Amino acid sequence: MHIMEGFLPWQWCLFWYLVALPVVAYGIIQIKKITDKHPESKPLLAVSGAFIFILSSLKLPSVTGSCSHPTGNGLGAVLFGPAVTSVLGAIVLVFQALLLAHGGLTTLGANIFSMGIVGPFAAWLVYKGVKKIGWGPSIGIFLAAVMGDWLTYVTTATQLSLAFPVPTFGEAFAKFMIVFAYTQVPLAIAEGLLTVVIFEYIMKLRPDILIKLKVIKPEKTEEIVEKMPGVA
Amino acid sequence: MVDKKPIILLCLVAIIAITPLVMYSGLGEDEGYFGGSDDAAGELIEETGYEPWFNSLWEPPSGEIESLLFALQAAIGAIIIGYVLGYYQGQAKARKREEVDEQVMSTNKISK
């Protein structure tokens, strides 16, 4: 999903910066608010950031024969919301832009928009939706992580086709979707599974924090406690 | 009892990662396989005649240095997750022990 350094016309770089910066600023305020209100959630914030660090460093092969990496943005989005995740994503993207020449400073705004804003926002919405229907948190986090990952790449494809509608937007979009979105399908599923593993582990050890963050409802944990006596 | 679910899920992830390697076994970068999708998109853009107007301030000088930095990135993430979850696990154990102690204390009092 990284748009490489210098690979967007400067007008688009500016545009995506203007879109992304207010969200990141709002995310920083949100982090302050959440950690003031629930100081015990700080370690989970670190875990969410660390999860993005790990997953976005793993370039996995896909059935289309090319390699791509997961994003890890679903966990943070479900635990802390999309704005906070945009800050975490921004940190990772700056690290990769400066040290790895992956992505870049000029395209940082665009990359934050896809990986830090659209992906997490989709994940957060999906989780809320699943919660509303009444399905379990594990299914919710799986679908949220899959959509967060996949829509990050669809966004990148859209951004590139907007900047390079050659010959038309539609044809360019089809081309970029083949490069990004098809490759990403199995990887998104893998990311969903990994996110379920870490989420269930957190839910087993510290359901109290998840309840405070309103990620799960209190009665859900009672069920888990009943199923696994001794852990709580 | 060990919870089997995470192990099964991790095995599924491994299968997803290994399948393409088996499917295209014997093929490599020279045949156009297993390249990065980011680079593929870059090539598509260059085909339109666009020239990047800005270069990275610094690039890893070789593939070795690049993999060093990627490993560093993953290690930073892994150490944080391992530390926090390990801490939580210890906390959960300590809490359980306290509960058992309290129970023992209260039964002792009753028997006295």
C-alpha cells in the first residue's frame, strides 16, 4: 500500500496531507483523553502500535505470485477507534519512509489516509455492525481486521487511479486493483486470523480493560469466565 | 489444558503463506514472481510517462541492510507485545493465587 516517494504529483501530496493531518491531530487529542480516563489502557495502546509494527514488516507471498504486507490496523481500530489508529499508523509510516525507503515523506499524507484512516475506519464500522447484530467479538474482530486490511489497499488503488487516470479512471482503477486488491485477499484473511489470536488472548487476560473501552459488553466476559474457569 | 484454537488459527496463517510458495515453486524474481506489489504499482505509474519528482532522503544501501531494518521493525513490535502480554499473564496468575490464599484463610478461620 505504500505509494513510493515522489510517485504522486505535488498537488495530490498536498491534498492528502490536508485530509490526513486533522485526523491525526484529533487522534492525538483522543489518545490523551483515553489514557487520562483509563490509564490502565496504556499498555494496550502500545500493543496496538506494536502489532502494526510487526504486521507491516512482514511481506508475505500471495497466490497471485507477488508479495505484499498486512497492515495490522484492525486491532487498534477496534480497541481505540480510527483516529487513534491513524496516529499509530503515522508512526510506522514515518519509520518506514525514513529508514526503509518504503513510502515517503511526500506521499506520507496519502499513505496515512489509506492505512491510518480508511482501513481503521472500515474496521471500526464493521466491528460496531457485527456487535449490533449480536455476533460474538471474535467474529467481529476477524471481519474488522480483514476489511481494514483490504480496504487500505483498495484506497491506495483509488488514490493512484485518481492521480493517474490514464487512459481513464476506470481502466487505471482496474489495473491498480489487480496489483493491490487481488494480491491482498489471502493476506487480509491471514491478518484477520492473527488479529483474532491476539484479541482473544487479551480478552482472556484483561477483559476488564476491554469492557472499560466499551469493546465488549460485560456479560460477554462472564460467558468466557464460565467457559474457562480459573483464568479470570 | 492448552487452548487449541490459537494454534489452529496460526496453522491456517502458515498455510496461507506457504501455498503460494508451493504453487510457484521453482520460480523466482527473475521470472517476475514474488516481487513487491508496491514496486509493481510504481512500474505501472512510470509506464504512463510520469517521472517521480522527489527521491527518498536515504535508502538502505543493500538488501542486507534493508532486511536488517525490517527485522528491527518486527523485533520492536514483538518485544512490546511479548512484554505486555507476559505481564498480564503474570498478573492473572498472581490474582488467582491470591484468591486461593484467601479461600484457604477463610476455611482455616472456620475450622478454628
